[in-house]
Amino acid sequence: MKTNKILLNISNIKDIEKYKKLGITNFLFPLRDYCVGYSDFTFDDIKNISGNIYVLINRLLTDEDIDNFEDIHIPNNVKGFIIEDIGMLSYLKSKGYEVILFENHLNNNFETVNIMLRDVDSLVISSDITLEEINKIIKESTKSLVLNTFFKPMVMYSRRRLVSNYDRFYGKEFEDTLEIKDETFNKVFDLVENKWGTSVFNKEFVDYRKALSDIDDSKIKYYLIDTNFIDYNIVKNVIDGKDIENTSEGFLYTKTFYKVGDKK
């Protein structure tokens, strides 16, 4: 994994200079009031940071949200945006920004990917598919793509404030995070809430690094690494190629069945 292709989803601005010393120059900042699930930042927070600066917008937006965004001053150092809501696409492209689409549950086959690439500069490949399916998308793609490489999967996002409701129901003091366990499948999830809703993450990180030798690097624009939920030392170990405990390979070698007939 080439350091010049690593894109870090930032959780702590104080770590930026340390990441630069590791050769990282590509940074992604979740935008306050336009993101759920992550540490977020204002444009004022990031306006003086050098490098290839991207901004994440990952919540569902109303027309009013988009109208309000168009009134916000975007600093000159911002190169592009990673978005989920395509309502942002027309405005961002009209302003000349690079746009990367991150619709995890849709970017899972090369036909869909290439249709979407007509309107965006790149997209993040779905993390719900196998290595074989990822390689098929990369081979057939008309543009270079972003690969989620070390990340905590967001299982779902709700506009409801699920953690607040839970704490209120059980008479607990409010916290913006909650750990729950599904006893049936013995799975643990982290819930993260802000005023825009609640994100549900799988407890363990997914690590694709061992599979990168089987992926065509020439078709990869960025390797996306999430620094949320972990400290700088663990992120450095990820960048340095060291083993990280309590991670999984996600769906890389486990096919997802969408229809009962697929099991036959």
C-alpha cells in the first residue's frame, strides 16, 4: 500500500503533522452538521491544513440543507468531497470540485459503478462484496476507484436518536455512544449519535491489507483508512503494515446471498 495513495479519515487534527511525517498527504474531514458517526470539523478547523483535502458529507439531506450549504464559504484548500447524498452532486460539480461517491450498498457491481462514474470522478467500492467481486469491478471500471482498506463498517444509519431513547428508557445518564450485543449471532455493535441521528458500527475493524497484493493498484485512486475509534499509534501500525489484533476480513472471502435461490 503506497503512502501517497493512502487517504485518512481524520478524527484528531492534532495528529495531522505526525501523519505527514509518515508520508501521508491525503486527508478526509467529516463536515460538522453534514455527517453522522464520526468526529467532525468545521471549514474553519481545516482551512489552513496543507495537502489533498477532502470533505465527507454522509448524512441524508433535505432541500433546505443543500440550500444552506450553498451559502457556506468553502476554503481554497479543499480539493473535493466524498458524498452519499447525490443531491449535492450538481452544486459541487458546478463549482469545479472533485466528487467521490460513497454509497456502500449500491457500488457492488461494475455495471452500476460505471453508470455512476459518468457523473462523478470516482467512488468507494462497496465493502459488502467479495475480493473476486471487487476485482471484477476494478477490472471493468472506467475510472480509478477508492478502496475502503481499514475501517469499522457502518451497518446502518438512522435519523432517530437511538442512544438518547435507550438512555431515557433505562433512566441512564446520556452518553453519545452505546455498545450493544446481539445474543443470537454473538455480534457486538457500537452506536454513535449526534443531533442528526445514529450510526451503527460493527465492533471489530475490517482489514483488507493482506488482500492488496491480489488487487490491481493501478486502478486504485486511494486506499481509505479510518482513524476514528483508534489512536495514532494503531493508525501508524496500520500504515507500517503491522498486524492489528481483533480485526476481520469482512466479506472478502464470504459471499453475501441476496436471494434464497442463490444458495442452491
